[in-house]
Amino acid sequence: MPAELTVATELSTALGALGYESVSTAPKSPPPQLQGVEFATWEIFSRSVQNHSVAAILTKAIENGRAFLESESALRRRVPAIIEWRGPTRTTGFELVPADLRIDHVYLVSCKYASNVLINASPTHLFEHLLQTRPQSKSHNWYQETAPLEFAELYQLTRIYVNNHLGNVHLPASFEALDNKDKRFLKTALSERRWPEELRGAYMSLCERVSKETAKIWNEQIKAHQRPELLLWRMLRISEAPYFVLGVSTRRHEQLRLRVGTPWDWNRFYRLRSFEVSPKASGQPTVDWRAIISIKNCKETREIAGHVEIRFSHGRFIQAPEAKVYLDTPHIEVPGYFPLNTDEYDLSPQTPHHRRQMSIFDL
DNA sequence: CACCGATCGTATCTACACCG
DNA sequence: CGGTGTAGATACGATCGGTG
């Protein structure tokens, strides 16, 4: 059950925020404050609590919820009246805040356990529109757009490969002529994790070309844009509504407790100096990104780095590739992500300037 | 054998063609 | 012209396997 652990961490976080100290004391039915949880879901949750392999991560989730309850920048020990769980259903439309829980109608909480993925977008949306529009329904195959020759070559070799190995299969002469049945067939035929030896070279050429062209296009769009920080904010999921991230980091599963600020907060402290993009040699088309940020009233600069994979999403050749944005810098070091208990609003005149900087950045 | 980066998967939503 | 089926898209992360 893929989503079971996700559900369990979200519900454990909610329990923690309600003051529960351990998953072992979890009630037999959802607490009255917790809304949107079916009894059947709660039963599945109760079962996963018994599972020792997930006990450690659920304990961290409970602790995160409790920290949220205690935190001066969050609940300040006021036990919530309502915690709404969004559940497995997705929000409608173009989501800017990835919240799983909503506490007392206002506190939005995203539970993020061991994930460095920031956003999944269509390549056109990310590289050409810089995430500034609503996602378009019509998008093209980015591989074909950026590497038409390499893509065609890969398809031709795939056709030969399939004929040689699976026999009596007649795929159309061009990729464009594939129907859905053909595509599903190709997906199955190429379901091995590694590409077949015969195709590996062509696939690597495709990767290299797509990476280079993507970096070029993305760089040009960024250079042409008046305010590239708008792209950075979208990538970091910084939007008009502040929210909280509770979870664990991918590295060593350390606790991760953040308040994600808004562009308003961001502009008070930071300025984007540059946003650079370069192709990366990898097993799939990849571009690296890197933002240099200066801190206002201070000589210091910060860097945020990550990469984007441009990858097949539902199996090879099935449908248009997607762009998956990763954050490689630890969350805690990202300007705009504030550790839960820092009081960056402490800007009273009595506070010496250097102390203000300390309280903001050095926790 | 835990860890972590690289690679791959699925549920659900939206837009749109098609149908009566 | 509203209901419905379907393709294409996003949001979410799972899992594999090399490595120290």
C-alpha cells in the first residue's frame, strides 16, 4: 500500500498537534477535533501503528505535531479545536500551497517525510513559462522538441530491437503514428529498469541533447524575464499564504520543522542575485539550477541549488515527459524557509542590528 | 547493511471531443 | 448543450541498487 505510510505520518502529526505523546496511546476512533478521516482510514492507520518498521518515523511525526503545539511561532500551547485532514483527494486547480492539514482554519501544514521533490511540472510550464501561468492542457513532447533527431533515432532503434527480440511485431515507421495500444506495448516491452544494451547509446545521446537544449532554453527565458525571483518562489513553493512544513529530512531523517514565508517576508531579507542553469551528465535528461541570494544589509550571500529531471512519466514512450524539480540544498538552509521557532519579526528598535541578524539566520 | 542518489509508478484531476 | 468517456496533465512519492 503505497500511501499508507504517508497517511500514517499525516495523522500522527495531527495527533501530536492535539497533544498526544505517542502513537501507542492513539485512540480507537478519530479524535473529535480531527475532521475528514473516515473510520476505515483510521483502522488502516491503527494497523500501521502496530508495524514496527514504521514506528520510528511515526514517533517523529508525533513529536513534530507536539513541537507545533508548543511553538511560539505556531500554536503556543493552545490545543486546536479543529484539524482538517485533506486526505487522499487532491485540491482542485493550480495548487500553490501543498497543505495536508489545516489547523483551526488558518494554520496550513504540509507533511514532508524524506522527500526532496519540490514540484512536478510539464517541461513547457517550467522552462518556457517559468511556472507563471496556469499549466496548459496542450503540451508537446519535450524530447521531440529539444532533440528531434536523437528521439527519432532512439525510436528507430527501439523498433528494430522489438522486432528482433519479440518477433512478429509491426510498429509504425514513425513515433507519431503510434497509437495507444502500440505505446502500451512499448511500455511493457521496455519495462526493465535499464535500457537494453542496443538502445543505451541512443538513449544517452538523447539525454545529453535534451539536457543541453533545455538548459539553453531555460537560461534564455530567465534572462528575458524581468523578475526571475518569481520563478524561484514558485519552485520553492513560496506563495502569498504562509504555511508550515513538518517532516524529516532525506539525510539521516533528521527532524524538519519549517515555516515557509511569503514573497513579502522574502523581500524584507533577501535579494536574488542570479539564477543559473546548466546541463548535467546523468542517466536521464537533467539540468542543474543554482540561485545566488544576497542578504540585505549584509555582505553575506547564500546559494540554493537543485536539479530538474526531464523524464518519462508513465513508462517509456507512453506520454509527454515531465519535469521534476529537486532541491539539493538542505531545506533548513534555504532563504525563505524559517526554522519553526525563530522570531524573525523581532525588529524592535531596541534590538541591536547584529542580534537581529543572528536571530534570523544563525539557528 | 544502512544510506542515499537515480530511476520509475500511481491516483486523481482537468480539458475536451463526442454523443444523444 | 449537458452528460460522459478519455487523453493528458499534476501531485504525490516508492523503490531499486550501488556504495562506503
